[in-house]
Amino acid sequence: MNNEIHDTSHISYESLLEGNKQFVAKSLAEDPEFFDKLANGQKPPILWIGCADSRVPANQITNTKPGEIFVHRNIANVVVHTDMNMLSVLDYAVNVLQVKHVIVVGHYGCGGVLAAMSNQQVGLIDNWLRHIKDVYRYHTKELDAITDEKERGNRLVELNVAEGVQNLSKTSIVQNAWKNGQNLSIHGWVYALATGEITDLKVSCSNNTNLNEVFRFE
Ligand SMILES: [Zn+2]
């Protein structure tokens, strides 16, 4: 296996603007009305909640185009009910855009998850990653039993995604959508940096019956 990392030395402020010109030309060559249609509005059926990591861009890895996925990203794709940014994105996506699917997407080798698993301080972000330490605490027995550190980190990545799916289901926003008969499913995926492949963790839910009773709104 090659240990080099992707070369970004050709990337500059100017090269991005040049890249944009190429994007416009290519898009118009494929569909002369591409930007006219996008300018008229958006109707993405998917909300993506992913990691801020530069290696996990929602559109490229799903072969989708502008207008097709509504995206929210933060470090380690953490979903917590006190995050006003996430709640605003979720509310807009569910109630205005009427997305049909919300997908929490983690990725193996996530630096945020690995930092949460360690005892090293990184900085301010330690307080954000604290939420992932809670996920570890809920699954201490299972995680402590995994001796290989990389494997343990990968399992915590999966558990953090599953926790995010549960936390989305617990929001009043998602539960009200279900109560109103809206067609809305929450899913959890993991992306493998090493292969480019996405795995469905099969933790999907489309109603609140799987929630502990105290979280269920009537
Ligand atoms: Zn990450």
C-alpha cells in the first residue's frame, strides 16, 4: 500500500477560480439550461449530515449534481439536539424542502472520532467531541473488548452514526413530520476512505416506535 497522501500543491486561490470556469463550461456543454433551472429553485430529496473532512464530499462520492443533496457538515458528523445550526438545517430540509431521506454519513478513520477516543487534548474541539465520548460510554463494554485500536475506532465511527440517527429521530422536527404522515426516513451510512465505498449500516427508521418511550412525542 502507498503511504503518500493526495498531492494538493497544485491547488491555489487562483486555481479554484480557474476550476470554476471549467465547471461552468462543462455543465453548459451537458445542459445549456443547467444553471437557469437551478436558479429557479431547489427540490433536493435528501439531507446529508456528514463530516467536514475534505475527503468526504457529498456530491462527488454519490455521483450527484448541484441541486440534488442538501448538505450539513461538521467535525465528526455529530448530531446533538442543542445545535441550533443543525436544527435549522433539519427544520428547513424537512418542513420547507420536504426531503424524503436524512442520511448521517460517517467515515472510517475519522480524525474527530479518533481524537474523542483518546485522552489527548486537541483544543476547543475537545468540548464538541465530548458528545462522542458519551457514545463511547454507552458502548464501553463492546468497545473495550476490541483490542485493535484501528478496529475500535472504526466501530466507534459506526456507533456515532447510529447515535446520530437516533438523535435525529428524537427531535420534535422529525417526530412531528412522522405524526403528520410525511414520508421521511432517517439512515446511517459509513464511507471508507480507503476504497471510496459507502456501506449502509441498516439503522434506518421511519417512525418513532424504536425510541425509548420517554423520547416519544404524541
Ligand atoms: Zn471525520
